Amino acid sequence: MEHGEKHITVVDDNGNEQLCEVLFTFESEEFGKSYVLYYPIGAEEDDNEEIEIHASSFIPGEDGQAGELQPIETEEEWEMIEEMLNTFLGEEEEEEEEEELGSFLSEEQRRGRR
């Protein structure tokens, strides 16, 4: 696992491999760790149109070696991760709204030129 990767393979306790898409990675100076948020490729949305997102800390690989995912160890880490996720999702939502507004404005401008 490295910062900037788009996909990772996660191996569960039974040795089953699952290809996952990386939502984002970040580093925490407070905990001195790197973190990755990801979800299984092909995951289906629940009734609220949400996909379960997983989080792990990770140790980046060296010299081309694969990195290692580690479990989140404390409640404080979970709170920090949740805050980062909410910030990320809020920024994504703002970008989508700006794109929709830009598209709407462009359409309105085209209509006004007719």
C-alpha cells in the first residue's frame, strides 16, 4: 500500500482476497500514522444509497514491496477518521453542487441567447 494508489487487495482473516477501491489516504501527525479509506469494488448500496467504507492504518511498502494494513486501535483514531471522512464527503458534495450549478447556468445562458 502506497499513498496515491487507486486499488488495493485486502485479505481477510480467512485468507480471502477482495479488490477494493481507495477513496483517499492521509497522514496524521497526531498519531504518527498513515490511513486509507476504501470500499470493495462491486459493493452494493444499502437502502439509503450508501456503501460501507472501511478504514485501516497502513505502513507504506519500501523498495516496491507491498505495504501492510493495520487495524485502527483507539476510539480517538476512529473519531479523527470520521472527521476526515465527513470533510472529504462534504467537499465532494460541494464540488457536485458547483458542477450542477455550472451546468444549470450554462443551460440558462444558452436559452437566453436564443
